[in-house]
Amino acid sequence: MSRRLTRTTVSFAAAALLGGIAAVTAPAALAVGEGPSCCANGTVNTSILHTYDSMVAELRTQAAKQPRMQLEVIGQTIKGRDIHLVKYLSDPSNPTILYLTQQHGNEQLTTEGTLEFIKSLGTGKNGDVLDGVNILIVPMLNADGAMGDVDFSLDDYVASGDRHLTRYNAARVDLNRDHVAKAQPETKALHDKVLSVYDIDYAIDLHHQGTTSRAGGELVSGSILHPTNGDVSAQTLAGSKRLGAVVYNAIQPTGWGHLGKYVGGSERTIARNGLAAEYGISTLLFEMRGMSDHENESAVLGQKSNGYLIRQTVITLTSTAQAIADGSIDTVDASFWDTLPAQRS
Ligand SMILES: [Zn+2]
């Protein structure tokens, strides 16, 4: 239980790890994205993150508690870990959104936030949203990478803790470049058992990026992008831009949230493009600031920032589910894309 990651325990643990003097001298209110970066003053300990096993245990606990939640195993990773699909399918006539986390195993706060969101769907506070939207969630697609259970060395990775986490799957393949070939068991399961099976309207692919990107001169808390592949229909692209508008309108006014436009490629091998082109799903890539582990220190963010990044995930999932459920996504103004500054490192 002590490993369960909540906003409160993360902040407390981070403060404790910083030590008394550092905690006293740290700025009283850290500006957006200004948390200590790895590894000099902000310790990064991967042991405070959910393990694959503790995540599955939490999913099972929630499935037992929540009558509207179903849990399905859609396949196995290379190392034999079951890949889970969380399903809230209230009404086939409702629109459906898919949330996908951790194609890259070292980008875990998105999964931590998604677990908080799943818990919230079992409460009166947020459960009503399920009357108007079907929700599919694939958390921690790359469980082998998340657990550092891979067939290559992670000795030069910088985080401390029980394990290292890596971008790649066990065979050192980037799953987010495998959405055309679908050659890896993780991506094959996602396509065969989720994308080809359900009539999905929207999808958010949740990632983390490096720590140094700025937009408008200010460090970003994350960056977003719609599909940019020429095979994507105008209608699908328009839906993607509206999905992004819902996220932008929820994150940007928080005071700590500051979004830039991600600068990315147009290849269909990337989920943002491939899912939109192949299935007509309106997709959004969300890259949150800072990774959980990496061989390059500058990519890893001190865990004092965990609280707001987890919160950023929860707000993203909650706001989009609500906007789809109440239909407001259909009329949201997406013109912010025209002026959203591209981020720069
Ligand atoms: Zn990623």
C-alpha cells in the first residue's frame, strides 16, 4: 500500500527526499514546470511508481467495486505479461473514446493519472459521465519496458529505485513506430482486440517528453498535436482539433498548465497518425513534461513535479470524457490551434 502513488504521498515523499534544508530553501510556490530536474537536487526514485503487478491489482480492485467497469485481457507482452483493456460500455449508441498510456515504458505518470481517473469513475462525483460516453482504456501497453524487463542493458539509465524503465519493448522496438507493421505482440493486441473491434470516435495517446521545451519563452507542462498525415480525412482531423481544444481549455487556465504545440512527424507508423488514417479515429497526442527514467539526465524530471503532471492527466481524461458525454465537444472552438506556439527545446 505504501507504494500507491497519490498526489499527497508523492508531494510528501518528494519533500522528504529533498531533505530538510533543501525543502526549506526551495521556492515556496514552484512555477509551472519549474520542478527540480533530475538528478542533482530532485531525486528520482522509481520505487514510488506503480509496478505492473500493483497496477493490475488496482485494476482488479476497481473492477470488483465498479459495476460498470469491465476488465479484459487482450494479449500478452513479449515477456508474457497480460495486457489489460478497461471497458465502460454503457450504450453502443454513445460516442466512444480510447485512452492509451505507456506505449513508451519510461513515461509512467500518464498511467498513474489514468488509475486516478478510473477510480473517479466509480464515485458519484464523476460516474454520471458514463451515461453519455463509452470509455476504453489501455494502461501501460508496454509493461515489459515499464518494468525494465528487457533483453538489453539499462545500466546507463539514471533513475534510482527498484527498477529502470525504458521507452522500448523487450525486443528494443519502439511500439509507437509499429502501427503499420503491427509486428510486436503489444501493438498487435491493441489493433486486433481494440481498434478493429470497437467503433472508436476519439483517442488520446498519452506520453512524456523531455524537460527543456518551451513555448512563448516559458517551460511547458506538456505539448499536444493532432494527426498530420495526408491520408487522414478532414472530418477526422476536425474532430482531433476539437478534442485538443477541450484539453487546452481545461489545462491552460489552471495556472500551472502551459501547453505548446508538439513538433512531430507525419508517418502512419505513429499512433497519432496511424489510428486516424486507418480507423478514422480523431486522435490527440499529449506529451507531458519529463520522463520517469532515461539514459539522458536532461530527459528525466525530478519527482517533485509528479503531482501536477498526474493532475494534468486526470484533468485531460475527465474533461474530454465530460465534453463527449454532454456533446459540448461538437461545438467547441478549435481556432486556438492557429496561434498555439510550437514548442522549442
Ligand atoms: Zn512517448
